[in-house]
Amino acid sequence: MTTGNKKGKNTEGRKEVALTQASGEGEGASKRKMAPVVQSSQPWVEKYRPKQVKDVAHQDEVVRVLTNTLETANCPHMLFYGPPGTGKTTTALAIAHQLFGPELYKSRVLELNASDDRGINVVRTKIKDFAAVAVGSGQRQGGYPCPPFKIIILDEADSMTEDAQACFIFLLGSHCRTLQLM
Ligand SMILES: Nc1ncnc2c1ncn2[C@@H]1O[C@H](COP(=O)(O)OP(=O)(O)O)[C@@H](O)[C@H]1O
Ligand SMILES: [Mg+2]
């Protein structure tokens, strides 16, 4: 299973903020401005995360299989396991981006990470609503395969409560043609 730092979701359009420091020491002081400090709102773990499956390092077999998956756009449910920091999240995010591209990504991919609630309510609300949205016929758009299903990236899935898991399995069963789980 994969993880996507929740903050990372909003960091694709990187913002650079020039900060100035206001001083309360009289009029003259208030006009004095500090040299601008450029700060990226993007953590390095996101900035340098490989964007494509082929750039995931030291996972040759995984990359080979997934490259084939991308070519055929035939994506089964997937379970990624392994020690922290070996590329599970990275790989899942890269597949999803390469399948749908930037335009469809938001409507076709639901990322749930460790900071999201893991109880049954999240399944009853977020996941159920996402599952209910219809998908188109699956035509290639903008150079991306855009297959006719949606993806749920469920990070740290083992932390889901048991009743949430049961509810989730039921949902997967009833939307088996249009939902893929990573
Ligand atoms: N196989 C890899 N190839 C390239 N970068 C990697 C790889 N594994 C981890 N990283 C780097 O480490 C960071 C954390 O990886 P992540 O995919 O979140 O690990 P996890 O397996 O814990 O989900 C990513 O930002 C990525 O840049
Ligand atoms: Mg992870």
C-alpha cells in the first residue's frame, strides 16, 4: 500500500512566497524591508519524488511489470509492501499520474493517507461518494491512456479499522468494474 503525504497533494503547482518582515518600531522602520526570502512550500520528499515509474530506482522487476501495465492500461488491484522509504507511495502515485495525466487525475484518483481518518466513516463518506461517480468510456486523452476506471490509493492500509475494511471490501465488490485499489 502506498502513502501520499497529504500536504503533497497541493504541492504540484509549487508556490514561491517572498516574505517581508514588518517591524513595529516607528514609521521609518515600517518602511524598511528585509531581503526577500524565497521559500518553497514543497517538502523535498515531494520535490524530488520520481514522477514516472521508470525513474523508481533499484526496483527493476517492479518497474518492468508496471511499465507493461501502463502500456496496456490494464491495471489490477495492487498491494505494495516493503520497508519505509523504498518507493511504495512513489510508485503508486506515478502509475496513477501516468494513467490519467494532470487533467483527469483529480476526478479519477482518490488518495487516502495516514493522516486521514481510518474509521468506517471515511469509507461511508469519501470512498462511497468517489466510487459512485461514473467514468467515461476510456478514450485516450492528451497522450494519457485514461482507462475507464478510478483508482483509490490507500496508504498505510493496515491501519484501517476492521469494520472499515469490511465496508470497503463490500464497496469494492459492488464497483468492481470501475474501481482499482492500490
Ligand atoms: N526506489 C526509489 N527510487 C527513487 N526514489 C525513491 C525510491 N524510494 C524512495 N524514494 C524517495 O524517497 C522518498 C520516500 O519514498 P516513498 O515512496 O514515500 O516511500 P514508502 O515506500 O515509504 O512509501 C520519495 O520522495 C522518493 O524521492
Ligand atoms: Mg509510503
